[in-house]
Amino acid sequence: MIAKFNKNLVGSDYICSDIHGHFSILQLQLDAIGFDEEKDRLFSLGDLIDRGNESDQALLWLDKPWFYAIQGNHERMLIHSVAENSDEWSERWLRCGGAWAKELSNEQLNVFCQRFRELPVAIELSLSSNKKIGLVHAELPFRCDWHDVVKLLNTVNPSELDDILETKRMMWRKRQSLRMEEDIKEIKDVTNINHVFHGHAIVSQYVTIGNRTFMDLGSYQTGKIGLIEPNVFLN
């Protein structure tokens, strides 16, 4: 449930926040920065689907050799709804933007489910600057050692991701980026990693607390997707 990537020695690496079925917006932003599909790589913080009318393009993007994604809570809702045939999860997913999938057959839904289940919960990425960064959809504990995250995700049963508090919070919790004053003092740097990037909680501009950056700009509300080149951002 964790994927590790070596340095990109020929191009640049970028991170994008929650897409929510707005792949045309993402493509426009990639065109604007001169993204080179032959050399560059793009890492998504999850929530590829829902709330946008291009959610069905998620699989096309996952097939791109330069595009990598982690699971977000919206992928989790689809997985639960389809794999468990759960009315409770289906109703929850529908309320959160899953109506686009009503047009899909059971066979098509099963393909989405299988592809999403194969996505990791976190990514560890080595940069050409020799820094190492982590990608997690929602939050990590206020006090956290990246080595513990890696150990947990290397041993967790994928079917229990929403039953274990630590992994559930990685995809669902929305608290730290609100920067509640009483929380700020408690949020410490994640140790044994240079920086961690998060999506999930919508912010008006990138919010960095210690070595954690929250970068979901609310694509379905603002028409903007957070897009960062970590080598430049951390320089």
C-alpha cells in the first residue's frame, strides 16, 4: 500500500491535488507549465473522481505511463460500494458526487473498483535534489515518523484500510489544514522525510505547517487544481 519512486534523472516531477473529474482543467494547467510527457512525471494526491463530469476519464489517465496516483476517500467510497455491494456506502457515495457512475454497467464499475484497489495509500518520492518527500491524501498523526508509516503500509491488509485508525485518517481526516490555533502547537514535523504533501481539505492557497503542505485548491468550486513542482517549492 506504499509505492516508492526513484529520482527522475531526465525531467521534472510534479504533484497535483484532488482532480474530482476535472481532467480538462488539469490538462490546461499542464500545458501552461510546458509539461513534457516524454520526460516529466505527475503524481496525484487522490480523489480522481466525483463532482466533475469527466470522472469516467480516470482510468484513461491511470493508463498514462507518466501519471501516478494514490487512493483518496472518493476512491474508497467507490471501492466499498462496488466490492461490498453496500447500499449504505452507495448512498454515501451518491451524496458526495458519485451520480456519474449511474450510467456505468456493473462490469464497468468492477473495472474501476479493481484499478482503484491497486492504488497505493502513500507514495515516497526521491527528488533530483536528493530530498525525499511523501504523498498522503488526507492527514498523518500530529507526531509522526515516516518510517512508521512505511512499516504500517507494508503490512496492512488492504481490506482493512478503513478499519485501522491510522490508515483511515490518511484518507479521511480533515483537521490540520484548518490551522486551529490549539492544534498548531501540537503539529510537529514528520521525521525521517523532508516533506509531506496532502490534498483532501480545500484551502484558498497552499498551507504549509512545518514540513507538511496542504494543496487542494478545490477544483470543483474554484476551477483550480493545486499543482506543485516539489524541487522548486522546497528550494
